[in-house]
Amino acid sequence: MDGIKAVLNNLIGLTYIVVASVMVAVCLLRPQHNLIPLQLFIGIAFAMVFFTVLYRVLSLCLQKSGRVFSDRLFVLLAVLWGVVLICTGVFCRNSTVSFLDYEICYRAATEFAQNMPLSEAAYFSVNPHNWKCVLVLAFAMKAGYAIGLDDPYYLLLILNVILIESTLFSCRYLLKTFFDDTRTSFMLIVMFGSCLPLYALSQSFYTDSLSFGYSVIGISLLHYAFVRLDKKPVKAACLMLSGILMCFGYTMKVTSFICVIAFLICFMLKSDNVKLCKKHIYSFALVALGFVFIWTLLEKASMNYEWYRVKDKYSEPTISYIALGMKADGTYYGNREFRIALDEITDSAEKAEFTKTYILENISEFWNADHIIAKMRANYASGNLGAEDFAKYPYSGDNVLSRLFNYDRDLYWYGCKYDMIWLFQIYFVTIIGAALSLFKKIKTADLLMRAYELTFLGYFVFLFFWEANNRQLFNMIPMLIIGYVISLEYIYKLWKRSDVSAK
């Protein structure tokens, strides 16, 4: 059994190296947005050297001073970053007149919170998966109105920033379970704070941002309950809260659950299955209870409304999103004829039949190499994680987010270049880290590294078959940064060994 687990463990790492390397090569040789490959390679190389050296310097400072980055300093920097996010949301406020789905959801939540009739209720019969998002938004908006706010946007912004901050602290907790060194905490602040798309997405309230980090927060609570809590009532409450948070993420965006599945698989590979079942079955049952509880609550709340109850008759079939990824680059725009034809059909069963026919007619094109490359580029080569969807229509036409993410503004090309360099230097470093963990047998944080690799592979498989959309990767950012920091630690350990050998 241990031999099988070791093989599977190595297979995950090797598969990640191959898949991520192919993706990086395809995207950097043919980037989007008229970016120049040579400039990207130079920028990525510079970023890799800069952050690796920074990590090395932090390590040397830590050795001499003993503690360069205390818990208080981490909290202070995290709070300051949160203030920056809030200020950005206030001064660079975006209109809800963004892409269609977000606009409708935000307007519906506002109408619902003000006890007004919904202007586009029929939309939620066709797209029932967005109704729970509206209910969550409307609940927060009602709270804003109740405390006297004329515009609930600011309360939503604060709640979103709290979610992002909680994700940051959860990532730090997971890393601290494997590393005592405080340099990892500093790198988390650096990487979260330098993720440009976060500044646009932190002020949006659609499924992508509303699900951000819930899975990582839930996992950290689960681990905390296992390791730190002994009192049964407190432990049970923490475990149920973990399940509730995971369910919130899953409800807002199904793909946010990919990293939960990845953690469970890695946990099984690191544990004795028999002992695991005997020791933790009660705990996992409490997590499942919390998950089912919030799911049932949201489902019952949704069923109170007619437009949700008739979803089985009018909603779009799940396979329609697979059909959208069949041709061209797999995006909505690349399959617009199919999308328009589907929208003209009202009955869900007829939509499903039409979609199946479309898939069968284009299945050969799906496996075409040009299609696969184009779809991979659509998913990975923009670098901005769909932030342009939320920063394209600002109230004020001259704020920095609009200039960075709106494709007809002056800073758009530079913003895309920055995003690509930031994201792909992480991919390069994590590929190196995965190789070191395999061939140098570095065991520190091995479970976390494998969880990141499985998360990446889960998104890759999902996006291979689904509609191409760079926004889908936004929820992978917490795990991506965790994998990056671990990889920097692997590189540092190799560097340190080289120093010792030289002496």
C-alpha cells in the first residue's frame, strides 16, 4: 500500500511538471493582447531572480536577527493592505454595468433588498445557479440599509476585503504548520499585495469574487480543529463552520471545491486509510453536516420563488458550457452562433437535445490541435484573470483600474504585460519546485505542494472540457501562491546545501 501511495504521489508531481510546462510554452510562445514573447521571457526571468534573491535575503536576515517578521508586523501589513484594497474600491469604483450576468445579479439583489419587484426575474429561470448569489448579496444589502447606509456598495466592499484577508491569514496558517520561518509570511504579503487583478475583483460581487478563498479558509479551520482543539463542543462547532464555509464557496462557484478534493486526496495519500476512517470519520461527518445544512438552507430559501422553482423547465443544461468550448478558442465569442441559437429555445429539454447535437457535430473539431492550443491560450494567456470584466465600465473614465483593464485605454497593454509576468514567473518557479520535490526528495510541506499540483491539474482538466474563460482561474490564486512560496523554500534549501558543500 505504501508503495502504491508513493507511486501516486510521484505521478501527481510528474504530471504537473509536464502539463504546466506545455501550458507555459504554448502561452508564452503565442501570448494574447499583442504581447511580445521576448519581453515576457526577460520580464519573467527578472521577476524570478528578484523574488528568489528577496527570499534568500530574508532568510539571511532571519538567521542573524532571529526574528525579522513578527506576528504583529504580519497583522499590521495585512491590515494596511486591506485598507489599500478598500481605498481602491472607493476611489476607483466600478459601475455594475459590466458583463451581462453581473449587471443583472447586482441589480436584482438591489431590487430584492428594497422589496421591489425584480425587473428580470425570467433570467433566473434560465440561470438558476446565479439566484443563490443574488440572495447572499441581497441579505448583505439589507444589512447595509438596516444600519443606515444609502449605498450598500461600501458594506459589500468591506465584506469582500474581509474575505480576501481571511484567505491570506488561512494561507499563512497552512504554511506555518510546515514552516517555522517567518520569511514565508512576508512572501505571502508580497504576492497577494502584488496581484493586480485582486484590486479589480475585490470590488466586484459576482460568483468569482464571492467564492474566493472559502475552500482554503474551510481547510485551514478543518486542520485547526484536528490539531489544536480538544474540547468537543468547540471542536464540533469549528468543524461544522468549516463545512459551512466550503459550501458557501461551492454554492457561489463549483470550481472553488477543486482544492478541497485535492486536499482530501493528498490527505489520504499521506495517511493510513484504516486509521484515518476510525479516527476522523466523526469529524468528517460534522464537516459534511455543516455543508449539507447551509446547502439545504440556501436551497429552501431559493425554492420560495417561482422563477427558481421552474428551473427544470427553462434552465440551460450543464452540457451547454461544454458545447461552448467545442470550437474555435472555446470562448463565448468563438461560439456565438451556438449561443444565439440556444437562447432562442425556451424549453430545457429541447436545449439539451440541441446541445447534444451540436457536440456530436463538432466532436472532431474539439480534438483538433489548433483548437486545443487556442483554448489553452484563452484560458491561461491573458494573465488578468478576467479582471477586465469588472473594470471595463467605471463611473469615472479616468481611474487607474479602468486604464489598466479596459482594452481601449492607454495602460491596458502594460497591465496585461505585468499580469502575464507576475503569473507566469509563479508557474516557472512552481515547476522548478515540483521537480525538486520529486528528484531531490525534499519532504517539507510535501502534502501542501501536492495539493497545489492537484488543484492546478483539476482546473486544467475542467477548463479543457468547459467553456474557455480566464476568470475561472481566480479561485486558484490562494493555492497558486501557497505552491509558489513552498517552491521558493525548496530553491532556498537547495541553495543552502550548495553553500554548505562549497565550504
